[in-house]
Amino acid sequence: MGDYRGEFHLTRRLLMGPGPCNIHPRVLQAMAKTCQGHLDPEVIETLTEVSEMLRIVFGTKNELTLAVSGTGSAAMEAAVLNVIEPGDRVLVAVNGYFGVRLAEVARRAGAEVHEVEFPWGKPVQPDAVEAELERLGRVKAVGMVHAETSTGVASPVAEIARIAHGNGALLIVDAVTSLGGMEVALDEWDVDVCYSGSQKCLGVPPGISPVSVGPRGEEALKSRKTKVISYYLDLGLLKKYWSPPHAYHHTAPVTLLYALREGLRMIMEEGLQARFKRHADTAAALRAGLEAMGLELFADPGYRLNQLTTVAVPDSVNEARLRGTLFSDYNIEIGGGLGPLAGKVIRIGLMSDSCWPCNVFACLSALENALLQQGFEVPRGEGLAAAQRALTP
């Protein structure tokens, strides 16, 4: 048995994986403020502020915009369970691990789920979705991932929305990795239900997850024939807590609400366009450095995410050992591949407070040394030099 009376120490790491990201001290300080009751007037005021700022980041005027208590997976379940009933036919576009998960959640909701699949590393193709909808006939909803975290690929949402609505279907969008790091425009794109997570580009610890529901989504929620199977994630009930009269539903994680408020406030201060540009510029430097080192980027060049870069692992390199070296020798955490990409790619995240040029330089330098340890020939210093050139105006 260990000595549990000792002081609690944690190693500070550079988090450059698929999430969580490093958390800015301002957000951590917000969490350290006094704990209040979840119906305290000051907490209720925080709910209002959070909803208002989430609407700005989501690009929407949706009244039903709030954060559920739970990680992005809870938000995924909330999005699906509230508009899907047993027996509903659902089409899910799958081009990565989280598309697979979205389909599984719909199955567990009792839906008749059909999948239209695309190669991992490629975006969702609107024409293939349209063809599948025409083949299936009546479909309640189409589900897709905007920014697929497992592959580093972005897919075109507005085109899929147009196709879904043209076939009488709702559109459910996963924006877990995109929100706060690239444009999300729910009203312009005409998205019906969208969900995200706190621990990526919003720069907040995991555990509180934004959801926004448009007019069609709300109508689907109101016209259900059966109750939402999850009481905890029932958005109709949660709306009564987040909106006047602010009725009790469950004990909300108030310290995470403070954190989300501060994270959103920092986004407002930076400005959305400036934030998107920071992610784009920093990612361009990372990609330039990786390619100069002789590494191959995995995702389709026309649809690469700035927040998450996937890199093919050379045949001569052991992927787990590579990540282990970065972790143990340099305190840098990057991600490995999921599903069929396990052992074949590494995933390097640039999100929120982890998205700075200095972190790119640290990662490239450590990666160069880790590759050299395994005998992979890396042009010494070329990765750093290429990253620096990419950042030079």
C-alpha cells in the first residue's frame, strides 16, 4: 500500500495529442474560485453568459444552446438520443473512428442504422451521401463528423446539410474537434443538431460539453412519441435548468462552468478569426517541419485539419516506442492511431493553449531525436528550419 498522506504531485506535460490540450492558467484559476450551489444566482448568471458565448462560437442564434455535464461522448449521446426514437432510420457517414461511434450510439438508441463509408483519411463525399439517401428513401436523420479526430480530416457540412434537408432528413454534426479552432457556422450551414467537447479547441478541462439544437431539431424533440431514454441527457429538461425559471434537473459541475466561461471569454478576447488564423499558421509550420524531416502526412491534402495532424509512421519505426520516447524523455504527449490506423500513424494536436509555435519547435526537435534513436535517417535540423521559414512573414 502506498502512503496516501503525502502531497499530491503531478508532472506538467506538453499535451500535443488529440485532447485534452494544455489549460491556460486563467481557466485553472477560474476553477479554483469558491464552489457555489448550482441554483445560486451567480451560477445562473454564468449559465446565461456561457449560452451567449457558445452561440457566438457555434455561429448560431439557436435558443437551445447549452452544455451538458459530461465529456464529448455524453454530448454525442445527447444529440442522438433526443431526436432519434426506436425504429427511426438513420444514415451515418463514416470516415473515421468517431463516425463509427456515432453509428453505434444511434444503434443503441434503437435506430435502424445505415452507414455510407469513406476511406479513412478522406472527407465525406456529398454525392455518395445523396446517392445513399435516394436508395434508402425516408430517413429521419443523417449523422456526420465535421472534424474527424482519428484521421485529421475535415468534411463539408453545408453541402451535406442541403442534401439531407432535400431528402427530408435532419443533420446531426460532431464538432468536438472543430469548435473554437476553425469555422463552425450552424445557421449559415443550416445544421439541426451539433455537439462538441470542452477539452480541445475551447481550452477547458474535459467534463462539460456544448450542444446546440436548431428549429428542426427542437421540433423533432417536441414531437417525440416516446420519452428520451436518458433522463440525465434529456435536452428538454436541461433547457428548463439553463433557461428561466432555471428548474433543478441535476447537480451541475459548477467549477467546470466557471472554467468554460473563462475559456469562452478568452476566445472572445482573441477573436474567432484571429484564433482560426493562429491554428492555421501554427499547423502550417508543423506540417512543413514534418515533411522536411522526411515524414509523410496521412490526411487528404485538400481537407487537412489544422487542429490535428496525422503522420504515417515509417515502416522501420515502432510507433509505440516513438510515442513512449517523447513521453518519457521529453514530457510530450502525442496520440497514436485508432482502429485500423493503430500502430500506423501518430496524431499531433495543436489546440487552444497547446497551439503555439514554441510547442511546434519542441515537438519537432524531440521527434527528430526519437526517430534517430530508431535508426530512421532524419536531415538534422531541417524540420525546425522549415517550420521557422513557414512562420516567417
